[in-house]
Amino acid sequence: MAQKLLEIDHVSKEFRIGGMLSRKKILATDDVSLSIDAGKPVILSIVGESGCGKSTLCKMVLRLYTPDKGRITLLGHDYADRKGYDPNQFRLDVQPIFQNPFETFSMRKTVDSYLYNTALRLGICKTRAEADKLIDETLHNVGMSLAVVKGKYMTQFSGGELQRISIARALITRPKLIIADEPVAAIDASMKMNIVNLFKELKEQYQVSFIYITHDLSTAYYVSDYIATLYRGGLIEFGPAKELMDNPAHPYTELLMNAVPRVGDKWKENMVMPDMEGKEFALTCCKFAPRCPYATEQCRKTRPNETSFGDERRVSCFHPLVK
């Protein structure tokens, strides 16, 4: 059995929202299981509407949230094992790239100071000269250079350039896993494909796996090896990107395919039914049943178990479109 780089095993996270008298429980992630093998780098895209649990799941992988149920392991080390947890090693192995590069950097600090802090404070380089060499090499690999970046502030760069610098900062530690949370959402359309192309190149060059969180299915289709679809906190479909998007097995995935006709389009807000949203999170049957055109009485009474078909595909549906 292949060693797992990352294993998410039946993980759930609950939040309470509202005031004292109207407080409600929301299962932001509901019994989610995913894994990435250690031997071969991949790009796993996690897709779904806003509020489906994508970012919550990845914040648990980044140790920003603690799961209420289930377990997460990195290279066999359980997150709950405090004795075996080495914070410095974790920062070397797992790095984030956030959505808005303009919020990643402070206007009061030069951009290169973030790169030096990563290289020197995490013990990757012992001297400033070593850091110069490593930073310049890493910046060149994302289409920048230390000569261009040094001494400048964030206001002197475009959003695409800042996101490249963010990627370089993450790569300085030579991580095994990068969590990219909507990394092209704040970038103009002309630069989006440059960034996702960069992910594909860096995956092979650095032998690093990516978790790519997005609700831009066009870029997910292009960049991903695998795609996981979330709906109301639950994993409803998983599989190789091309198979899943060319031939979706879950009615919700089919709906998403039909809603994105061209590169860069996102799902429209009117796809969400505000009066149903909170109720759907709380359903103990199929959460998609209230809006599914194929739903039967069974779907409205019981939650479907996950079914495997093919070599790597999984779907949680009583009436999958592909069998």
C-alpha cells in the first residue's frame, strides 16, 4: 500500500452562528475523507459553491482549525499527536498561498523581507548570502528575480506579480504540499492561466503536490489531476479531473458543468437558494435532494453511502449518472 502524503479521514467541523436565542449549528465539513499519495506529486482541486466547506477543510489541513471529528495525518503523523508534532518541520512541509496577494503583504514592509524571513528564520539558509542565492533562484522559477523585487513595496507590483512572489515564498521551504486557496480569484483574467500554468510546471520541478481550492471550473479542469466536489460540507464526488468533468456522476457536478460555459466564468449567485441553504446543511438525508431533478423518496429519507466505480472514482448518490 502506497504511503500517504496527506490523509483526511472522516473529518467534520461544526460552527455555531447567530445570536444567543437564534444560534444554529452548521456542519461546515461533514464526514469528509480524501488522501494524496506520497510517491507522485498531484494537483487536487476542491470545487464547489461559496460556503460549501472548501476553505474550512483546507484550514484544518493547515492546522488553523482543529477537526471536531475524524483525523488528519501528514506522512503518517497524526495531527492530534502533540508529542510527535514538530511545528518547524510542519512549516517546511506544508505552505499556503492565499486568495488576495494584496492582503498577504504589508504596505509598510518591503516584499523581499518576507522572502528573507522565510529563508532565514526557518533555518533553511544560515547566512544572508545563502538566502540571496536561494531567493533569486526561486524567484527565477516563477518568472521574477531578486534584482526586480529587492527593496520594493507591494504597491509597486501588479496582482499577478505579487501572487508569483507569494508562490516563490512558499517554494523557499521546498514543501511537500502547497494549499492554494482561490489563488487566481483576485487576479485579472489575462493572468489567471499564467498562474495555473505555473502550478503545473512547479509540481514537476519541485515534486510538490497542490491542493487547489477554486470555484472556477475552467481552471480546475485545466490544471488538476484529481477533482473533489463538495456540497454543503460533504464530499459528493471524487475522481480524475478529465473523467469527472467530461462525464459527471453526481447531479450536482452535472449542474456545475452546465453553469460554466467559458474560461473564467464563475457560478452565479442566484444558483444558491437562500431560504434552503441553512436547512440543507442540517439535513440527515441527501443534502442535494431538495433541488435534485432525479431525487426519489429514498433520497429524501436516507443519506447515500459512498460508492466506488472504475479505478479511482467515488460518488455519494443513490442514482449516479455514471455506473
